[in-house]
Amino acid sequence: MATTAKLQVENNNPVVAIQGLLRGLLENESIGGVLVPVHHFGKSMPMPTLVTDPDQLSGADPLAPAFPMNSAKLLSRLTRGQTGERIAAVLRPCEIRAFVELVKLNQGSLDDVVIVGVDCMGAYKNTDYRTFLAGRDPFEATLAFHGDHGGTDKPDAGGVELSAACKSCEHPSPANADLIVGLAGADLRDALPVLADSARGEALLNALGLPAMGENGRAKTLEALVKVRTEHRDAMIEATRAVTGTLTDLSEYLSACVNCYNCRVACPVCYCKECVFNTDVFEHKPWQYMGWAKRKGSLKMPTDTIFYHLTRMAHMSMACVGCGQCSNACPNDIPVMELFRTVAARTQESFGYVPGRSLDEPPPLSVFKEDEFQETVSHMA
């Protein structure tokens, strides 16, 4: 049974309580920095920030319903070499899962990282988060979002809804974290449970000297939340399959794509140093464009849009964690997250693979199993 400690909340402000928790970690001699979302200048979108001075944690807001980027790729940059110091990284569940996949692909390391996971009640798209703020102090907006019980109060959001990725995410609870801040079901104005989920987390939690805390209904709250989100996910996948089942349907679905490749840049597990679509492979000659246009009577520009997305699907469907940053980054609001989750659901189910579930599970296409897909193998009589 994991140790659960009580993080007391003063003045009805759980954000300040978590800042205190992070300050305690940073004051531990074994931690050199904390990676956490911070409101810079007191009013901006909270951006991932590497904090080394405890006094600069006053802008930290890991509970904000904003998700401007997936920090897994940033943590990858911080751990691909030796810094000589450990980092505590405050991450959403999908960020942890993406980082685990990157570690499997030798794009990062957990050796000098302490993962602090937070139960995720969801976030808004970048544009909708600004609408949600509506001139309010960002910390006040964060408290309004979470209400009294871990975001289950459904506060007034100014007419905007959680991102489609968050509404269909069936992993609100962090896995593979060292410490977990249990928001789900907690009385956020009173106290927050902090769970040690590894030996490393246990040592840090003991060093903080927090009192023990009993069961608070977190498991039941998470179970209900997963049920709602899973139903939404299944409906989303069914609807997406219905409008992308043929190449013609897929072309129409992606018709507004301008080949900006923002979805590739925003994807936390797309790690190639040089993407083939950024080379001259797809810089066609003028006479080729004219020839294709004459053959068909017209040619949609830019070309290679469908091939780009099909390539992305082939590369990423096994590792997609459903964070939704691809859609968040799309300038034309193409629901690419829905498309990728739909494709990923089928490929991941085929291999019985959940990306980020365990460090001990190698990516399916990196290993060979003789007994795999026996139903497709022809046997000689």
C-alpha cells in the first residue's frame, strides 16, 4: 500500500499548497530544479518552466486548465545528457505516458528525474483558455475551474468546453509517477492527498515530514470519471470512423490542411531529427505539377497532404497518447486528434499495447513474437 500524506491547504488555496510542496522538494539537496507550468508576468498562459529558485515558484500553477504544449518533449531535452542534478517534473498523465515512450526510444532518461503526477481534470484549447480567463486573475480562474472537489463541480467556463482530447481521455490518474497529487474527490479547500508511488517518491515524501492521510474517495471519483470519458471516447471514434472510412472521405476530412506540419511539431513522441517532409523529397518540379494538373484537369495545392497524414499515422499510431496537442496546434481547427485516436485505438488494440503503461513493455514494432497474429497466418497441411 502506497504511503499517503496530507498536504494541508491554507486560505482555501490548493495552488499555494502545491507551490509549498514543490518548494519543499526544491529545498531538498537532491533536487536541483523543478519543471512546472508558470504564469509569467502574473497573467499569461502558464508555460513549462525550469525553476531553480524557490522564490520563483510563486507563479507556478500546475492546476490551471491550460495545456499549451506537452512537456514530455521538453523533459526529453533535459535528460538526454548528464546535468549532475535531479529534476522534479510536474506532469499531466498524458505527459508522463509520452515521456515513458520517449525513454523507450532512447530519447530521454528517468535516472535523474522525479515525476510528480497530478490527477487531471482536463484543460481547454489554447484559444478557449483565453476566453475562460475573460480578464480574471489566472489563479482565481484556476480555483474557479476546480471548485471544491477536484474539478467535478462543472464551473461556468464562459461558454467554452474542455478540449475534445481531455473529454475522451480515459487516463486521468498518473501512472509511473514517483509522487501523485490526488485531486480527484479531494476537498481542495481543506487538504490534498500526496501519494508515494515509488521508493524514490517514498523517500522524498518522508523527508517532507507531512502527516499521514486516510482514504478520501479518490478511487470512486476516478472510476466514475473514467466511465464518462470512455463513453465519450467510444462515441468520438465511431463518429470519426464514419466520416474517414474511404480515401475520398479522408481527403474531405483533411481538406483545410495547409501542410504547416504544426501537428508534427506539437506531437510529444514525434522525435525524428529530420523529417522527410522537411527535405527536398517533396519539392516537386514545376513541370510535374503541370503534368498532374493536366492529367486530372486540376490539382489541389499544396500537394502531398494525404500522404503526409498517412505517414504520420503509420509512424505514430502505436505511440499516440491522445494528448490532443496536434489539434491544439492546427491553425484551421482540423480535428486531427480524433483521427489519430481513431487509428491508434485499432492498432494499439491489435497489439494489446497501451503507450506509456510500463517501461518494461517494448514498442510492438521493435520486437518479434512468433505467436503473434496467428489468425492471419496460413498453415500448410
